[in-house]
Amino acid sequence: MGQAVIIPESQHAEMKEKFKVNQFNLMASELISVNRTLRDVRMDSCKSKTYPVESLPTTSVVIVFHNEAWSTLLRTVHSVINRSPPPLLKEIILVDDASEKDFLGRQLDEYLSKLSVHVYVLRMEKRTGLIRARLKGAARAEGKVITFLDAHCECTEGWLEPLLFEIHKNRKSVVCPIIDVISDETFEYITGSDMTWGGFNWKLNFRWYPVPQREVERRGGDRSLPLRSPTMAGGLLAIERDYFYEIGSYDDGMDIWGGENLEMSFRIWMCGGTLLIVTCSHVGHVFRKATPYTFPGGTGRIINHNNARLAEVWMDEWRSFYYKINPGVKQTDYGDLSPRIQLREKLECKSFRWYLQNIYPESQMPLDYYSLGEIRNKETNQCLDSMGRKAGEKVGIVGCHGMGGNQIFSYSKKKAFQTDDLCLDVSALTGPVKLYQCHGLGGNQLWEHDQETLVIRHVSSNQCLDKPTPQDRDTPALGACSGSSSQQWIRLGTT
Ligand code: UD2
Ligand code: MN
């Protein structure tokens, strides 16, 4: 029933050793049946919904893997078979991305051949990464819908019908379940929230953020209705097969891992589709803290390559946020983009501005901004610097290095100073100036930068940003506004 596995102390040494193989508790996973039952985790209003199963489209489930554990892979397969209405499940296609483990060879083929559903394995000749592996699986799919899953998932009761129902209603809806958490430590099944949706930060990392009130209201407060999510996590989605190709499938210039989820999210919205999180559908996924496999050519290089491709093709001027906060990426060789640029033209997709304005006004990339660059103190020539600190910590100030990264701040038309998803925030009258999650509501995050006097005034406290005091040397001070040169600031990167 999805409960935690507790390993006795005496086996902890072995447990830790095995953890390294897949970066999850493999010993715990092996102690659970590959056919485990789970609670029905849906909200009550979902349980009572009925679907016209006879008119729903069929689906092929495509699962790509590289060196996946036997137990998690087979538990994924069994959960699909056990909890999908048989008439809707056309087949399950596994794509082996050049795994190096013997048991994923003939032993796997034999096991699958005995199952009641048509399940088979395609094999990549050499390691190509999840994007091209998915393309290979998709090319063989015969169902009307393609459903992609990671290889360490568990589908719960009623997961499939609401996904297919949304596609049945609108073939341009691309749908994701709520992704529940299967603990990487204990394999406990933990129900995820229907109050988070997908966003992204300046570094183009996918992030979960709270669903804003406007989206709650659009659904009339009914949490069982699908959420219009700005982005998707990437691993678990269903899309009509023909629409998948119509809208440009995946960018096959992307390697190994990363970026394809945001690329597809932007593309869907900008080119006339809809991206939904279907809150009545729950699928669990083992979230890992580290990756267990290699990134041939280097993790950073591959992720930068993929992200640069999506930034160049889809993000228009907002690509600068990504480039400036990641010094060094500009030199990345992103390869040939012409097929993807042609796709955007052919589909007559809307602009990234349109996307930010209409789909994601809460985005961490401000729609309108005065500048994106350094904030330099006129007297000391030091620059504000996030120092890589987290929400709730003081903002830093150090010598300007002109390299971007932590010294990049935007000053938005909402008059917030923001770096990545953190904003300069003051909650006590005399400071300190801290970094907090941007809320976009002004308040303690509202600053007036006067272009004549160069003074930056914190509006709610009516105090001015100043050079550091001698006692607190690496964080800017806040004091009574005097207009002295230590209270004068120059914004670079003015647009
Ligand atoms: C998330 C997504 C994942 C993908 C990724 C960005 C979820 C739950 N997961 O990362 O699907 O969108 O973000 O790219 O939303 N794999 C291969 N070949 C490789 C590398 C990985 O086949 O070279 C397989 C891997 O075995 C797994 C799947 O691709 O089944 C996703 O990889 P992951 O689980 O390491 O990614 P995850 O969940 O961290
Ligand atoms: Mn995964």
C-alpha cells in the first residue's frame, strides 16, 4: 500500500553501497513486490467522476531507460498494466538507451513476453539520451495517444482516464498527471500537491511554484479541474500522436538529458496548444538528489547545449536572462538551429512576450524591465551580489567583476530588484536588505530608483540603499536618505 520500507540497522552498510547504483534505495525497492498495491490517492470529487471509456482514444505508453533497476522498471510496467482499462492500453514500448546491465537484455525480453499486454523493448545502438530514445519509441507507437513515463514510476487508480479525456475533448491539449513522490530513501508513496504548477528560473531549471489565485478562480475553486500550467516537469505526459508530430515532436539536437521539457512547454503554448496538469490523475515518481549515470562530454556542457537551443529558438530577448546569469554559456556550441527556427515560423507561433503576458504573468522573468545588469555603488565601485545565497539571507556587495552571474539584477517596471527568483526585500525599518522569493506585489520589495539623484529608496520604510557599514562589510546598508555619493547607484545593462 505504498508504505515506507525500513531497513534494519544491521544492513545499513550494504544498503548504502547499493544506493550508489541508481541513486535511490535499491535494497528497499527490491524488498517491495514489483506488483505492489497502492492507496487511491485522488481527491473525493475525482473518485466520483465517470468517463466515456468507449469513446476515449487508445494509448501507447513509451518508457525510456538507461541502466534502470529491474525492480523499479518492472514496477512501472506492472502499475501501468494493472491500473489502465485494458481497451485503452494499446501497448507498452520500452526503449533501452544502451544500458550496460545484463539483466536488461534477454532476461527482460523473456519476462515481458509472458505478460498479458503487448510489451516490448527497442534498443538504441549507442547512448543517445532520453530525447532521441523517446523519439524512437514514439515512431513505433500505434495508439492514438502517446504517453511518456520515466522508468521509475507507479501509476495509481484512475490515472489514465482523465488524461485521455482531456485529449478527447481537445486534441491540442498536452496533459500531465500530478507527480507524486516515491521516496528515494524508503519508497514510501507520498501524495503530491494539486496547488503547485510548473515554472522555471533564470538558469532555466524547472521549478514547482504555488498555483496563483487567478488560476484557482478561473476554475471556480474546483480543484478537480485541470490546471493550465506554464511548464511541465517533462517525464510524464500524454499527447495525441498526430499532434505530437504536428507540433514538432522533440528537438533531436538535444543530447542525453535536460531542456526538452521547457522547450516543449514553450512550444505548446506559443504554437496554439494547451498544457494541463490533470489533478485527478496521480502517478508516482522516484525523485533523486543526484544522477546515477554519466553525461558523455560533461554534465554542464550538455545541459548548456540543450538550454541554449531552447533559449535561442523560443525565448526572444528573454534569452539574455539565461545568458547573463550563466557566464560562459554564450560560448556553448548549440549546433544547427535552422530546422527549429523554421518550425516556429511554419507553425506561426506567438512571441515569448505573448507567452509571458498571457500564460505566465507570474514568471520569474519580468515582462517589462528597465535594466538587466550590475547595480554599482558610485562611491565604492562595488556591486550588489547575491553571493549564491538563499531566500531569507542578506544580499551581498563586493567588487564588480563584470562577469555577470551573481551580480546580475533586473530592475523591473514593477520596481523590484531581482536576481533569478529572489528579490531585494526589507522587512525591518533599518534593514538588513535580504533576498526573498519575489512575490510581485510591491510591498517590502518596492524600490524607487531616481535617475536624477541616482538614489535607490526603499518605499515602505522610506530609507535609502547605502554602501556597507564598517561593521557589516559584505552587505549593503540602509539608512536615512541623504543623497551622499555612497547612496548613489548606477544600473548597468539598461535597455
Ligand atoms: C526530469 C524528468 C525527465 C526529463 C528530465 C529533463 C520527471 C519526473 N522527470 O528528470 O523525464 O524530462 O527532467 O530532461 O518529470 N534516460 C535515458 N537516457 C539517458 C538519460 C536518461 O534513457 O541518457 C532515461 C532515464 O533512465 C529515465 C528518463 O530518461 O527513465 C528520465 O531520466 P531521469 O529519471 O534521470 O530524469 P529526472 O526524473 O531527474
Ligand atoms: Mn526520473
